[in-house]
Amino acid sequence: MADYFNTSIYYLVGYTDIDHKIEPVFNTEMNEKEYEHIMAYRKLNEKEKQSIDLVTENYIANK
């Protein structure tokens, strides 16, 4: 039933208020500047994110 509703069994039985499946978390090391970049990126609208993505992809492609 949890798969049908795309939620967790914990939500269905009332153990959590999180109504969606939780994605796995990967352990990664990140310095403070990288963290700041990610937090700033998340504040952008979709068009701004696309612009940043293009610049990043261009730098990587030309290495």
C-alpha cells in the first residue's frame, strides 16, 4: 500500500508526518565554500539555475 501511495509505511501507520518517501543520504565531505554555493544555488529560480548549470558544464567540457 505504501508503494501505491508513494509514501512510507511509517507515514501510513502514523509514526511520522513526512508524507513522502525519504531518499537515501550519501556521506560526502564538503568544505564551507561548497556548502555556501549550494545554499545560494537553491535560492535561484529555474532560469537562473539553468544559466549556472550551463556555465558549469562549459567549464567542465573545456578542461
